[in-house]
Amino acid sequence: MDKDRVAGSAKEIKGAVKIGVGKAVGDEKLVAEGHADKAEGKIQNAIGGLKDTIRDAAKGK
């Protein structure tokens, strides 16, 4: 598993937590930051998946 997948998943979780806390306390800025973190995490996770696919293809899996 590529390190980008791990970091991306962590960012997605961080974003989800920010969204939840932001909604609970009524902080729209925190909610927006959470959505941004979550989107960034999804992209990073996808890049990691692509790297894994390329690495596996190069190894002949």
C-alpha cells in the first residue's frame, strides 16, 4: 500500500471530524475546512491507488 493512500485516508477522516465538530458548534469555516480536507484526502488516496496499480503492473501481478 502506497504512503499516499494512508495519508489520504487520514486526511479524509480529519475532514469528516472537522465537519462534524463544525456543525455541532455552528462554525461554518470549520465545516468548509473539513470539506476541503476530505476532498484533498480523496485525491491523495486516488493517487496512491494509481501508484499501487502501476507498481503491481510493473511486477507482473
